Amino acid sequence: MVVSTAGGTLRFMAATSVGPGRFKDGSPPCGEMDACFSTQLIDGDGVFNVSGLENFMKEVKMGECGLSYAVVSQTTKGIWMAKAHNIEPCTLVMDLEGTDGRERGEDDTAFEKQSALFALAVSDIVLINMWCHDIGREQAANKPLLKTVFQVMMRLFSPRKTTLLFVIRDKSKTPLENLEPILREDIQKIWDGVPKPHAHKETPLSEFFNVEVVALSSYEEKEELFKEQVASLRDRFQQSIAPGGLAGDRRGVVPASGFSFSSQQFWKVIKENKDLDLPAHKVMVATVRCEEIGNEKIASFTADEEWQQFEEAVQNDYVPGFGKKISNLLDRCLSEYDMEAIYFDEGVRTSKRHQLESKLLQLVNPAYQNLLDHLRSRTLEAFKESFDKSLEKEGFAVAARDCTKAFLEKFDKGSEDAAIQQVKWDPSKIKDKLKRDIEAHVASVRAKKLSELCAKYEGQLTKALAEPVEALLDSASEETWPAIRKLLQRETKSAVSGFESAMASFELDEVTEKELLSKLESHGRSVVESKAKEEAARVLIRMKDSRDADSMPRVWTGKEDIKAITKTARSASMKLLSTMAAIRLEEDGDSIENTLSLALVDTAKPGTTDRSIQSFDPLASSSWERVPEEKTLITPVQCKSLWRQFKAETEYTVTQAIAAQEANKRNNNWLPPPWALAAMAILGFNEFMTLLKNPLYLGVIFVVFLVGKAMWVQLDIAKEFQNGFLPAVLSLSTKFVPTIMNILKRLADEGQRPAAPERQREMELQPKSTRNGSHSNVTSAGSSSITSSESGPEYSSPIAH
């Protein structure tokens, strides 16, 4: 509570003299009695003592007093203030210069009005000293003061319900019951005579002021009575702000913690001769002070060790119980604000509280967002791990659906745990991001699994088609492509059936499922087409690689019809070429074989001489009739070129075969012509008869025969001559002498040891190659070769089937 006094000295409020010394009644200063903490609030020049007031408030712990404070000052220049001793609640007493004081004289009435306005602005009770003999007088010393007070009060936009406590000094014998009505009547006259603003023309005095009257006897004449009356008056200030007290119905009180700032602003406005709007001033003080309190709480919150630990922890990981713990910290901070700002204007207090709460939440929000990010990351990682395990037990779609639902619910629980009571932050954006991350992971795993599944069935289909298709193309015939179509249809159907069953667990939409099945079917076709292209690239080699029915190179014995065999082989090669010319996976017919037969075979017939036919070349084109370009493996022009190359390369083989056949015929005829035999019989008759007449010649001839036979066998003359005459002569000339020496050595050895069985001698005389029973057999594609047989040399060639 603030109590202001004007004019005179009040001992009952523990007023002190200026500076150190004693009171006017001889009492010791308040410092010697008990602490009253006096200070000069405004000096004689009107300068506000800011630092002094701040120190004063700290000393008296005024910030803890709420709305209970008062001021005591001395009769001196300016305005003084002190804390009343032993009065509850805290009462500050402020003393103003009196209207009849000698301190300032008559040189300045402005300060009187300023101080009066200041007292009305900050005080709950204003004590006005009046001499008893001035009551009822028109020119009483205090009447100008009252006029000033009332005039100033009219400048306030709203009444504060200030208590005006008139203290009648040096009371005479006239009873107070008689003096008080006169004084009240004088006060009412002054009120009625003061010009009022339009808003307060009909406003009664009681709306602005509570008027109280007390009387004090003369201190000089009745000291004891004076002291008793002062003590009684002092007691009236106990619990003065309680209902029924001196200031029990006061209004617009500034909280004690804002008193310093409020007082400074009041005096500043008053000194600048501006109209004082108390409601606006009250809001202004509340605004400044509540903002200061809010800033203090923010600083206190940021410096709080527990908050710092939370802030650091959420940088690294999710913190369980975050929401509850942070809510408690915020609640504690806001509660402290409420306790300190409770006495300020409610609207301002509430507004600043919202601002404080908003700033605190701004501080907390980054930590909250970090927490949700960690929660999202942890939930996503846990989902991935659980999803992988679920795939081992359940179908893909079921596992994805169940895991997604479970972990989104887990995120909801985590976000509820992170929720702060003071605000309803929406975690839906983080949840949506988590949902997108989960969906992206599911899509990635689905794509991977489907890719693996596709690769699996494509591999199976490739294995089922590649080798059979290659074998079918190798044995080209009219049934090749129908057989390939049947194979492709059967294996593709099997693969598609298995793939479709495997895809059921994915619960794919119809369009996607059809696309994957179509892709598998296309893969089967591509395998066949790829194999067909590979075989088409080797068609010339296969056309030339003709063999017997037992797949062995043909051996020419001299009895075959080479021309017929050649015709058959070329017809088969043409059939192979027509088979490999195009891919026939559809049953659409084509005329490739007829075209090739007409252009390649029929034109070679002797009777084909029509110029009109020869002038038309069905192979002079880059595409086949009724065959799409993408299905063409060998174009007509390429077929013509391949056939020309084929004929050129096989003509030499045919020629070699014919030559081999002629050589075989010659080698099989060992006897001389009949005429030579007849000549030999006639001309050699005499020699024959000589041999018969001389048996010694027969023995010599027999020995020569044996030696000749041994030489024939040892030198293997028949085999040597198979390689040609000149090579045989050269080879035999190098082996002749060593063979003769070997035979003579054996004969010498036979003469020195017992005779061996005839069988052993035959084995020794037999050549090594004959004993092993092996024969050389040489085969070469594109050239003829010679093999030996019991009936004589044979010639082989790979051209004929």
C-alpha cells in the first residue's frame, strides 16, 4: 500500500528528519530503532531518483509484496519515501511538500500540482493535514490543495477510488462529530465547484474518493494524548487493504514488482505536462513488467540443466517420456510467471503469458521435431527388419499390410508419448513421410522379389527351350517350325502357370499381372528367336556339313552315283536354307521354299532356257512375301549369295569325289589286260619249260619269292603307293637297305638257335601295323580322303548324304 502525506510531519508513520539525526519529537532515527529504509524519490528539482528507488525496492524486498506497499517521506524539498515499520501488509509512506511549506516558498506552484497528481497516481491513501482553525474558512490553506487535487483527478479517465484521509491538527475543544460534517460540506462544495469533463459531470465524489476524517490534539500541549491518538491512527493502517480497511475498495493497483517502473513513467508524463491516462498507464506498466518477467523465464528455461540435457539427448536419439517431462518443465516455468505477474492487468498478463508460452514452444519445437525424426527413423528400420522376417512366413501382400499397420500404430504411440500438453502439435506430416518411406521400401522389395521371380521362371523357360529348339533347327525339315511352335506353347504355358501361382501372394492389380505374364511369354519367344538367329548365322557351315545316315563322313567305294547324291545333298541344303530364312512362330504360311526351289534348283535344270523366266529373279529383293521384316532371318538377296558361295565351295568337293571314285576303280584292277596275259604265255613258254627241266631254278625262284614277300610286308609297299607314286618311291628308297639288313640279320639268328614254331616266325615277319590291325582313315570337310579296305583303297568325301 502507498500512503502519501502532504504538509506537516507525521510521527506515527515513522517519519524521519532530513539526513542523520533525530525526529522532531526527539526520537532516534529509524535506523537506530529498526530498519525503515528511507530514500528520496524525487529531489527538489524534480529529478526522479531511479537508482535510489531500485536499491530501495531490493532492500525492502518489495517485489515479494504483491499489491501491499506504502511510502513515508519528510517535510523537505521534493518527495521522500520509506517503508512503514511493523505495519502489515508492507506499507510505503511517501511525503510531499506541503502547500504552506517554507521549503519552496511562493515561487513555484507547478511542483505542487505535479506532486499532487503524482501522489494520486501512485497512492492508495492520501493524508492531508488541516489546521483545526481552517475548517469552515474560505481561504483556508488546504482549500487550494483540494482544488488542485480535484482538478487533477478530473484529468484521470477513470477513478481509482483513492482514500482521502484528512488529519485535523491541533484539535480544539469542539467535538470531532461537529467538525467532520463541516469539513465534508466544505469538501463537497469544492468538488461541486471544480469544472468536470462531460463524462463525469454527474459523477458523485464518492465514485472517486473515500473521505475519512481524524483529529489529533496539539503535541505541544497534550503530548501523551497526541501519542495515543497517533498510535490509534497507526493501527488503522494495519491490514488497510483488507475489506473494510482504509483502502479496502481500491482499484487499478500496480503490483509491487512494477512500482519502480510505474513511478518513473508517471513522473515522466507529469513533468511533460501531458494528460495522464491511468488505465493506459496501468496497461503500459503491466506490458513492460510482464514482458520482463517473460524474458526472465525464457532465460531461466534455456539455462535449466534438465532442459539442456533433453535438448542434447534428442540430437542423437529418441527419448522416451519426452512429452511428459518437457510439459512439466513448461508448466513449472509458466507457473512461476503466473505467480510473479498475478497482480498486473489481467488482459496484459494473459497476453504476455501467451507470448511466453509461444516463445517457450518455439524453443522446444526443434527438439520435438528431432524427436519425431528419430522416432520415424527407428520405426522405419524396425519395420524393415520385421517385414523381412514376415516374408519368410506369410505372403508378400499380407506381410506388407500387417507390418505397415502395426508400425504406423507404433509411431502413433510414440508421437503420443512425445506430445506436449501445452500445445497440440500435429505429427501427421512426419507420419505421412514415414508412410511414404514404408511404401517406397515395400515397392522396392516388391520390385526385387518380382524381378527374382521373373528371372527364375525366365531361366526355367530358357533351359526348357534353348537346347530342344537348337536340336530341332539342326534337323531342319518341314516339321521343324510346327514342332518348335508346339514346344514353345507347351513350355510357356507351364512357366506362365507356375509364375501366376507364385504371383498370387503379391495381390497385384490385373494390369500389372498381365504385363508380367506377357513379359514371360515374350521371353519365351525371344529365346526361340535368339536361337534361330544363332543358327541362321551358321547356315552355310551346316549346308556344307553333309553326312551319311549314321552321321559319319561318306566313303567312296567306286559304286555310288555321285550326281544323284549331289542333287539330293543340294536339295537338303536348300531345304535347310528355306527353314532358316525366317522365324515361323505363327501358323501363317509363306512361299520361301517354293521361291528358293524356283530360283536355285529349277534354274539349274538343263531344260530351263526360257528367257522370260530367266529374266525374272525372285531373289532380287530384301524381303520375303508375307513375312514381316522383324521375322526375317536371311533375306532373299542373302539366300542367293549364300547359295552361290555354297555351290562354289562344294563344286571342288564333288570333283574330288569323282576323282577318288576313278582312282578307286583303277586301284582295284591288279591284273594286266588279256592280250598281255596271252603274250606272256606265248613268249614265256620256253622259259617255263626250262624251269621244269631244272629244279634248281625252281628253288632259286622260291627263295626269291620268299625274300620278295618279306620285303613287301616289311616295307608295306601297298600303303606307301596309296600316297602317290613319287612319294612311295622316295620313301621306299630310304627304307630298302635297312630292311635288307634286318632280314639278313634275322636269317643269321635263325641259323644259330633251334627252330622256332612256324607261327612265331610268321608273327615276326608280319609288319607292326598289320599285327595291331589298325588302318588309317582320314576325313576332311571340303576335300576327299583315301581309306584302305580288304578289297582295296577307298575314297571318302563329306558332300553326299
